[in-house]
Amino acid sequence: MKDLRIVFMGTPDFAVNSLKAILETGYQVVGVITAPDRPAGRGRKLKESAVKVYAKSQGLKVLQPTNLKSEEFHKELKDLDPNVQVVVAFRMLPKSVWDLPEYGTFNLHASLLPQYRGAAPINWAIINGETKTGVSTFFLDEKIDTGEIIFQKELEISETENVGSLHDRLMETGAELVVQTLNAIGSDEVMKEPQPIDSSLKSAPKLTRENTKIDWNAPVDEIYNLIRGLDPYPGAWCFMEDTSEQVQVKIYEVDKIKQEHHLPNGTVIVNDKQIKVAALDGHIIIHEIQLPGKRKMRSKELLNGFNFAPDAKML
């Protein structure tokens, strides 16, 4: 068994489980690379990444480079003397970094590569109505998410699952796959395969204001998948017109009903403490909504103190 000296690179909660699993398996982590502290909240106080908080609690050395190509960072990295690097939810690395360790640098990606390369694979799998997804480990190369695959594990996606619960399941499965990959590297049993060439690749681009907006002229299945693919983060949004005033709202938990109707798309119907919105081939039932300047609320709770105008509509 090889004596692995691991440098771990990651930033958000998704990466913490993998780092924790590596340590609990007994592997030696010689350093952790994570994003610089960022201003957050109303007071704009500097906030440490989830990975940094956990790494500090375990007494690990933490580096937070602003420039991954700087000579100073390269020297600090070489001083750690890693022979393998593990990347989970971090940023793109220059070749001088990923090519450094003897046994390579591998990445955990939350999709079944080559499908859903990019920044938001968990969200897009649900937005596109997929019934399965998974996690992949692969060795880094010059391009994004294109390297040789080491291991993959598939997970089913239920018809009602939101991105929050899928994120958590993939996070746990991914941590197991990271340890499995380290075991294979340590025992010199790595079988790597080039990613298959697929002419119908689906991508996972960064979430933007434009691609998270609800189109109420779309079919209910499409709207339903978009909303659950953005619940709880970052939240699907649209404009609401109520008494001639337009405000931006975010919509979270919903159900769908397919049925014929003759209402204009976007029409808001309120009855029996329930909010429904007309779409192309049915209605979306809103269970959780956030009005501007307000906290997220259950629809029944909102309707206790808020009255929609008779001609209210979602735009």
C-alpha cells in the first residue's frame, strides 16, 4: 500500500463530507486549499468557507490563495510535498498545480460524466427532468470535467425530489467514492477510462438571473422541474403583478396539476388557503413563497395576513 500524502481542495459544504471521510479512513492530509474569506451578511463581515471551518477544527494546515498561478502559492504547495491531490467543488486549476503530485490530481463531480459538465450539475439534472444522476471521480486534464474517469456511482432521482435533498445524497455518495478512489490509488489498482464521446451532451452552466426565471407560458412539468431544481437554492423567481404593482417573488415548494382551463397563463387563483397559478396545460400549486423583504413563508401562513388582488397574476 502506497503512503499517500494528500492535499485536499474544496470550499462549500458539499466538499466537507469528502474531507471528513478521508480523515476518518485514516489517510494523511498534509494541507487543505480553500477559497479566501468573503464578506457576507448585512454587516459584510468576512466569512470562512465551510471547508476552512472544518479543516481548522481538525488542526489541518489551510492555504487560501487568491492567485493559483502565483510563485508564492506554488512554493507553499511544493513545501507540503503532496503525492496526490483531491478536488471537490473548487475552481479550475492551472496545469502547474494539478500536474504536481506523483499520483495525479482527481476531482469529484456530481454527475455521470460526460453528461452535465459544468458548475451546477445537481440543479440541471432536476431542471431537465432526469430520473437518474450520480457522481464521478476523474483525473484532471487541461479542460473542464473532461479527464479520464476512475469510478462512477448512479443514484435515482424521485419525481418529487428537490435539489436540496439530492445534493445531500450525492454529497454522501461522493464522499464514499473519494475514499474508494484513494484506496485504488494507494493499492495501485486504478483503472481509468477516457470519457465516452456522446453527441447529445447536456451541460450544467452557472445559474443566472435569466435561467432561473419562471416562464408561466411553459408546460406545468417544465415549470415544476425548474422550481424543484432551484429549491432551496437559489430559488426560482418571477414578477407578480398585484393591484398594478410589479414585485419580484421567489417560489419554492410546489405541486402540479395537469388539467384544461381557459385562464390566461400566470393567473393567480386563491381558495381554501391555497395559491394556484395557471400555466400552459394545468396549474402550479404554491406551498412556499417569498415576497420582497419578507422571509420564506408557507402559503397558508401568508394568506392569514396577505390578500391577493382579484386580478393578481404572475409574469
